[in-house]
Amino acid sequence: MRSAKAGRQTKRLPEADPTPYGRFTLWVTGGGASENITAGRGRPSVADEDVRTPNGDNQGMVLHDLLARDHERLDVLLERIVRSDGTVDVESDAEFRRGLLRHIGIEERILFPLLRNDPAGARLIGQLHRDHAALSALLVVPPTSAEVDAIRAILARHNPLEEGSGGMYERAEERAGEALSEVIGRVRSYPEVPLARHADTPVVRRSIAQLVREAEEGWRLLDAERGMGN
Ligand SMILES: [Fe+2]
């Protein structure tokens, strides 16, 4: 078994990404089959399986619906990770980690670039990116109810920023214009993410605390700008 550090050194993302999101994605993802978590591996995600219209095709399915349904699937998985007796459902944990990292990858790699020239979207993307960094970091350590609570709290604010009126999905659909079906095709074919095993070190814990703080500070600033500050 290779260490998380070794996986971090060898696993490369499609594009260089020096950001916290990229750093922690490298940390969470594995570099080879021997360290992959295999539970549930190979199952189609909701993005591939549950977005079909009743007649079995995807006509009329928009980007928003595709990714909002994936949010719903991830919400269900999150609640299954830590059982009421405190034990961990390993399969749900692996499925959630893999699914959330894929979802974040889709947004960072496919949707954010659509909004790069949208000045009004820059602040939105900044906060979504900070949330992604904190979420990715929280996936590194073995899950307890504390990590599940922290992830739930981030997603409770994060997902509406994507799904809501004027949110990221709506803006991305507008920006994609006639290329929307091509964008949806790229989203649907975005690869599964191989996972490294959990790691728990003081460095990881400090990084999680820092990234969660940065996400919370970003939200405070965003709320203040919207006149919701306290
Ligand atoms: Fe997101």
C-alpha cells in the first residue's frame, strides 16, 4: 500500500492546479488500483443513471437537473456514512467521497471555465471554490459525526448557491448557449475518481481547520455584501 503522500506525488490532474481544491483532491485520490477503495466501484452515478426521462432518453434534461439530482444522491449517502451506533458504513463513505469529488471536478473543470468572463460570477465562483477546498479536505480523514456535520453544514449553504435562481448552474447554462448539449455530454462522461485511503495527521487536521475557516470567512463577506451580515 502506498502512502497518501506517494499518491499525491504521482497522481496528476488533467490541468495544473495549485489551489487548495487541487491539493486536497490529489491527497484524497489514489494513484493506482492497489490503493483504490473498491466498494461500490464501477456503479454508475446518478449523473449517468437517474437523469433519464421516462422514455429513456435525455431530451429536455438540463444541466441544472442533472447536477441537482446528484446533490440529492450525495445528501442521502452522507446521512448513511455514520450509523446511529457510531460505526461507519464503509461502502456509503467510499461512494460519497467518490461521488462528491467527481461532482466537484465537474464544476471546477467544466462549469467554472464557462463563467470565467462573467464579472458578476467571479465572487460566486470564489466562494464555491473555497467550499470545494474545505469539502475536499474533510474527505481526507476517517469520517465521524463531526466530519459529517461539517460537510452537511457547508453543503446546506453551498448547494443553493449552485441550484438557486441566478446560481451557478443557471449562469453556466446561459453561458453555454447552443453548446449546452455538448457541455452536458462532457459532464456525463466525466470520469470516476479513484480514491486513496483515509489519512489522519496533524498536518491534515491543521489544513482542514484552515480551509474550513477560509470558507466560513468567505461566507461572512458574501453575507455582508448582500446586507445579511451580523
Ligand atoms: Fe459545488
